Amino acid sequence: MADDQVLTDMLTMLDRSPGVLALRVCVIELLIERERYADALTHCGIALGHEPGNAQVLGLMTRCTTALAGGAPDPAPVAVARKPQAEFDWVAAENEVGDIIAPPFVEGAPPEYVTDDDAATVERPRIGLADVGGMDEVKRQLDLTLLGPLRNPELATAFGTSARGGLLLYGPPGCGKTFIASAVAGELGANFYPIEIADILDIYTGSSERNVHSIFELARRNAPCVLFLDEVDALGHKRSQMHGSSTMRTVVNQLLTEMDSATHSNEGVFVLGATNHPWDVDVALRRPGRFDRMIFVGLPDAAARRSILHYHLRDRPIAGIDLTALAAHTEGLSGADLAHICTSATQLAMADSMRTGEVRPVGMPDVQAALAQVRPSTGAWFESARNVVEFANGDGSYDDLARYLKRVKR
């Protein structure tokens, strides 16, 4: 069955990228659809380990536990029937393969899965790089590779450079790659169109490829537009490692086609990608005209940590918190770690308020207690990164990562 093959492909991808929550949610939904509630419940537990309190995963877990207890699980949302193209014989196709499949992808066909109704997902950011605290080296690289050529097109032409192609942001998880991409769009005065793997993958044969095409078409219609592809390593994994995963191979092929200037005009569309594992991205995606430039986004520096702490405490009642001192004592933590500290400190203050019956603000003792419970979440990533630098950097692609590791002595 075609959809069983999709589930197999997704499980294979999940083995390679276990931290991609959107992909795991897709797997959970497919397992529930097949009434494999115990397997789905296992994946729910893993997902909540990566992101505790995720409302969508908690809802799926409730459906699983209800079904396993003998009750009827809450019905999943009913999919809207798709209108087939006139040239496609659905009856013959169903008789031939014994499965319902989507209309085949046709170049130039109107988008069917991502339409103008989804234009709400295309936003105009109100932030710029000035709103990104610290990260001076990242900003310098962005100005050199993307913003500079766009602001000075005549000078760029004289030096034989351009901003064509894509830019890949890579680094440890939870360090603000999505926020930086949004800030780039705001800096350019362009629309911002963020895409996750769940927006592309579909259980119907041919639908994922159609979704890729429709996403790029929507970005082209909303140019100037920054099209941001998150978790590129999960979407564009090396095809040489996709043994038996024909579905994902065709998705990678479609992505290559859409990014190729020889087959599509992407004038005004700036493709930014983010990945924690650039060494797993298909080599064809990193050729000239695609993701041919990479920028390393490391752990936040002191200025960035202060900015992140301020952002996550700004709407909470606080008193006597020294952000500069906290920033100095949180070296080695990611942005996600810092956000977790702020949330934990707030919970401690709230628990104390409920116990005493008197509301009190979040103070330094709460933040320090939360900080004592948090360990850096990026240790495993740096172990993998060091192996890549030592054994797989023959072409110098990761020289900036090597310099960073040497500087921070990781």
C-alpha cells in the first residue's frame, strides 16, 4: 500500500532525525489512523520528552489512551475531498494499485494543497537584525553573503557576485535560527514564509511533491519573500542513504527542481534553510544555485543571552533580577535552555505564591534555583560536530565550525 510505504519512509527518517517534532507527530497520526495505538503512545512519550506540555501531542496521547482503555477514540478531523483533474482516471488508478492516490503532479497545474487561502502563513515581520541580541559574527556573515549584494546590486555585479541561490543556517538546536531568518526578512522588507516538514509530507502518492511545488509558487506570488525551510536535513536527506525510500527521493528531486534557476524563475524569492545536521543534507542541495552558502549559528554569546532572558521575562512579574549577572553565569546554554530556565523560575514563584496565598514576583532566587536544575542540551550535538570537523572536513566546508570549537574549547 502506498500510504504504508510513506509510514515506513517516515519511520526511517525519524531514526535519522529523532528530534524533529513535526515529523514524529505525522508518524503518530498515521499510527492512530491504522489503530496501532500502543506504538503511537510510545512515540507520544518520546515527543513529550523533547517538548514537554505540547498541546497537540497531549491530545494525540489522550486519543491513544482512550482507545487502549476500550473506548472510542476521538475522531480525527475529516479531510476535505479533493477534486481530481479531468485528465486523471481515478477509477482505473484505484483498480490498478488497490489504493487511493492523489492526482499526479503536473507542471504548471494550479496549487491544490497550498492555496491563496494559506496566504495567512505569509507574514511581514516587524523585526530586523538590530533586534537580534549579540551574534555579531552571524550578522557580519549575513551582510557579506546576502544583505550586502542585495543593497548594492551594481557593486555586486561589478565584482561578479549576487544573492542568488539559497543560504543555509546551521548549528546546535535551540539557538535562534528561525528568529534570525525572520529578522532577515524584516531587514529586507520582504514577506516571511516559514515551512516545516509537516507542511510538505502527505500520505497520498504524489501529494508531497505537489506541496513542494505549491509552496514555491505561493512564495513567488508573494515576492519579495523569504522562504524559510526548517529541518532541511529531514526534508532533503542524502538520497544515497534512502534505500527503499522512493517517496522521499522524489521529494528531494522536486525540491532540487524548484530551487534550480534553470527550470524556475525565483526572482525575488530568497530561500533560507535551517538544519542541525548539514552533513546529512543531500550534496545536490549544496551545489551552486541552491544552498551553496552556509553560516554557522553557535550558542548565544553574553549579549544574546541577556537579550533572550529579557525577552522571556518581559511579560512576567519580576523583581530584583540582574540580567547581566545571569548572562555571565549561563555560558554554554542554548536559547531553548534559557527559555526553559525562565519558565521554571516562573513556576517556582507561582507555586510559592499558591502555598502562601500571597502573590510575589519572580526573583533572583527562583532563577538561580531553576538554573541549578538545567544542564546544557547541546552536548550530544557538539560531540557529533567534533567528529565531523576531525574526519569529514576535507573540503573545508566546516572551517568556521572548527574555529568555533577551538575558541570555546569544546
